[in-house]
Amino acid sequence: MATVAEKTGRILLTLAALLALGLLIVSSASAGPTATRLVYAPGKIVPIPASIPHEEGDMVDKRILGDLRWIAARYPIYVTDGYSGPLPNGEHVGCNMCHVKDSDHYNGLAVDLVPLNGTPGKCDETWNAITRLAEWAEPLQNQPVAPFRWVGYNGDAGHGCGNHLHLSWQHAPAAMFQLAEWVEVFPVGPAAGRKPRTPRPSSPPQKLPTGPPGGIGTIHSGGVSPRGD
């Protein structure tokens, strides 16, 4: 028959195991998407829909809209800038050359985020959800999880709590103002069970147009921000 000390030891071991399991589950849940896929469907720069709070006129490559909707449904975000550059009709969208060279903003595959109804320029409790989102996309500094290519937040110059969170999506090499051949996303809805795909060889480079192909009818200006950003 087990002694009181032995029973107590077993209980403590069980509690320790449950705690370790809980920490593992929390860690896994906070480490970003568990699966991604590559989208080869043709890209197009389109207006961000009303379901994703954003600054008037902001646009992105339509292939990341599913991910943005998923994020907006779970985090109180407000997009301050998406695609930044010329459109086929000659008009300009987003901030004018305010991002670094080779920024993913110039391909429509990056967004700058602040809290919805947050306090501008002040790092307070309104930024807590944005901080959780940043840690979900990049659990360790400079080690973003797929499908994110670069995450700019605390520890990155010009980014962070009180400033903004930058999210870039992985994509095929693309010149400035060009649409990438493929984009990596985390599946939402029926596509969520798909496994990651290996990028296929890129097509021969083509002559640069004045802006990404595809377009819209009504253009507004809008956007802010400074790498990947």
C-alpha cells in the first residue's frame, strides 16, 4: 500500500506533466501557422475590403487577403499602408517612396498595422493585441515563422509598440512594382489542410511595366510608414 509521501509524489509528478503539456500547447499555439501553401494564381493589386479595417485607399495583392481577413477577425488591427507604388493607369497608391529599397510594400505583399482604436504614438494597453500578433508571427527575434518573410516590431528600428507592426509575406523574387509569381500564405477555410509546396522554377524575367498588372476603378491615396518595410 502506497504511503502518503508516495501518493503526494505521484500527484506532484502528474501536475508537473500536465503543466509541461499545457506550456507545450500554449507554445505551439503561439508559434504561428502550422501549415502553409504556395499560391501560383495570378496576382492583382486590389482595394482592401471593409471587413479589414484600413486607411482609405489602401491596397494589397489579392492573394494575401484571406490571411488578412483571418488576422482581422482575431486581432483588432488597422492597416495604415499596404501596396505603395504606381498603378497601370498611372496613378499612385500608398505613401510615396517612404519605404526602404526592395520593400515588400512595392510588391503589394506587406502591410503596416496599428491597433484599431488605439492610442497613436503611445505604447499602452491598446497595443497588447498587436504585440501578441507580432509574437505569433515571430516568436523569436529575427526568426519569423512561415509564411512571413519579415516581421518588424520591438527591436527593429522604426517599428514596435507605439509605432507600428510590419508583416511581409514570403514570395518569389520580384522586381520593384512587379507582382510575384507565387506567394506563400497560411490556408484558411477548405484549403487549411493542404501541405506546403516546393516553389517551382521561376519563369524567365519579363520587361518591367510602369506598375503591377491588374487594377482597379477608383484610386485613393493613403498610407504611412518606414524595411521589408
